[in-house]
Amino acid sequence: MRKTKPKKRILLPDPKFNDTLVTRFVNDLMRDGKKSVAYAIFYDTLEIVEKRVKETELSPLEVWKKALENITPAVEVKSRRVGGATFQVPMEIRAERKTAISMKNLILFARKRSGKSMADKLSAEIVAAFNNEGGAYKKKEDTHRMAEANRAFAHFRF
């Protein structure tokens, strides 16, 4: 849009945990508009997470939130053309985008995993992210490493 910024849509909290963050995650998880299927997958995932992470006193929802926090990047690199050369300029990410990136990465790497159901794959990725390992965590580390390597071009920020 050229003139006005689009209005932010207000998300309704999910029925079980009454949390809008869960709704955002389920919306990203959803395929072909099948929201009830996505909710079923997410709730099954949390049950599996509860079985896998018994030794901590955290609830499955808190484990999921901690996993998201562990894979949330703080900086990213953006391409910027200066005088015919393209530089990878490190930039800080705004809060909304941080959560969106972390959710999308978690779902992407869960889909790439091998396993029977999506609930199994997603729970395995959540537990891995909770323990600071797995594909989504590696992606965050790579992003940070790339930003650190290109810190010399930080003065090209726009």
C-alpha cells in the first residue's frame, strides 16, 4: 500500500490456553485453511512435549515459549547496494518480526524432520529448541554469525 499502513488485525486467543501467541503459531502451522486440524496438531504436540520433558517443572506451554525464545534472532542481514557493490548490512529486528521469524523457522524445520506425524516432528523440534539444539536454533546461530561477520558494514544502515 502506498499511502496508509494496513490496520493490524486483532487475533482472538486460542480456546484452551487463552493465548494470542498460540493463535499466531497455529495460523502459521495451518495449511489450506484447515485451522481445526492445525489446533489438533498443536495440542497433540504439547501432550507429546509433556511426556518428553518430565524432569522440568515447567508446563508444556512454558516449554514451547522457552523454545521460541531460544530460536528468536536479535539481528539479521539485509542486502544494500552502495556504489555498484552489494553489502550485507546487519540490522536489528523489530519485535513483531522476531516472533514471526522464530515461529516460521520452528515450523519449517519441524516439517523437514523425519517422523510419523506432524505432532511428533513438531514436538521433537520444540524439545530440541528448548535444549538449544536442532535446525531452528542452528539457523538463528548462523544468522547471528553472518551479522557479526559483516559488522564492519553497519554504518550503511538505512
